[in-house]
Amino acid sequence: MSDELSTIRQVIEEHQGMKEHIELVTGQLNDQEAIIALEKAHSEWIPGRTEALEENREKLIQTMSLIDEGLKSHYMFEEKILVPLMGELLAEAFINEHGELLKEIARVNGMVANTNFKGLSRDEILSTQAAIQEAISSLHQHKEEHMAAEEAILYMIQRSLEKRRKIGVGK
């Protein structure tokens, strides 16, 4: 049980992780870091010259790729460690939510990768940018909601494990 409690605390700490920038030292991207990356990508997506738009599009593709790979790694870790502590239905919901987020990331990745600003009118550029910003904003909101729900579950598991530890259950 001590290992389980340590693991829960570790995941909670990851979720509260770095709030000012992304650090990919371990090759993992936690939930909070993904939100920060999405916020940064969204704020840099500003109307401008076609060359600047292409440069921003390339940065966004790289950022989204890092988010995708980092979250896949993070979710694999969570599912390996946390799912055994959950009941069957909660574990299924947990895994499904991760899958939905990864599909949403893939959708945004495809949208950005298939965007070409060359030859578009100003209105078409603005419309394309607005669609991409909306997709990123939606993904950002979904990710924040997921993280909040997941952390609530983690805190409940943590409290249960701490209570068990106090009364000597499962040592």
C-alpha cells in the first residue's frame, strides 16, 4: 500500500507540475505541461504574413507532436499504475477518456498538417486560422476538464490509502 500511495502522490505532483514552461527532460509530458503547451501554441497563432503563418504552423505541428507523444507516455504510465487501483467501470472510463483526448489531438494535428496558406485570400486565411484556434481551444478545454476530474479521483484514492495506512489495512 505504501507503494500505491507513493504512486498516487507522484501522479498528483505530475499533474500540478511546472506551470511556466514545458520541460521534457524525462521524455514525458504531464497533463499540466500539455495545457501550458496548448496555451502557448494558441497565443502564438496570430494573423500575419504568409511566411509567418507557415512558420507558426510548423511550430504548432512540432508542439502538437510533442504533446501527443508526451501524453501517450504519461497515459501509459497512469494506466499501468492506476487502473489496478480502480474498479472496472472507472478504469474503463479512465482509459476511454485518454483515448478520446488522443483522438482529438490527432484530429488537430491533421487539421494543422493539412493546412496550406499559400494562395489563400485574407478571408480564407482568417477563416482557416479561426478554425484551428477553435480546435486548439476545444482541445485545451477538454484537457483541463479531464485533468480536473482525474485529480479529483486521485485525491479520493490518496485519502483512502492514507486512511487504510492509519488503521493498518493492507500493509
